[in-house]
Amino acid sequence: MEISAFKYGSVESNGRILTWNGNSIAVSKINSVDVHYDKRTFPLIAVGFIIIGLLMLKGATIISLICILIGGLWIYWWYNHRVFDYTVRLRTSSTEPFVLPFGNNAAAAVKVRDLIIHEIDILQ
């Protein structure tokens, strides 16, 4: 039987035991692995700024352009940061999943998930 091992950041496996931040779990006990993330809600107030800016366009041009700019930049920032707080969740037969936090590093979360899935495939 082929045994695989890896170390990626604070996550380490010897082929049978997965350890991270002082926690450990047997790879054979893991039923599923997924990447979870949180999403920010759309900033409706930014749309309000844009609408107010468009309504005031004829009277107070500078203020209306500032409102449109603020609303547009807010929506732009939201679009680039709408997904955050990536975690890898390991589900076992216990009620609560084990969570490996990765912050805003989506690539690391996906890489660790893929490595764990590879480990599970080898053990089966």
C-alpha cells in the first residue's frame, strides 16, 4: 500500500494522521472535505449614493460627482472583496466538522483540500 505524506503551511500529514495547529485526526476517519467561505452582502447604500448623485447632477455638480464616485468605488471594492474567510471543513461521524482556517488565502485552502482528498484516495 502506498503511503503519502505532505506539509503545507501549518497542515501536516504522515499518511495516516493529519495535524494542524495542535489538532490531529486520523485520515481514515474523514468522510468529506470541502472549502467554505463567507460572502459580503451587496452594498445597497452605494447604489443610493449613485442615485442621489445622478438626481443632484444639474444643481450641485461637484457634490453629485463625489456621490457617484463614492458609490462606484464602494461597489468596486465590494466586487473585489465579496468572498472572504476561507476554511477547509473536515467532516467525520462526529456532529461538528473540524475547521482549518485560511483567512483570505483561497489558493492555500484549495491546495490543502486537494492534498487531503489525495490522502483519502490512497487509504481507500
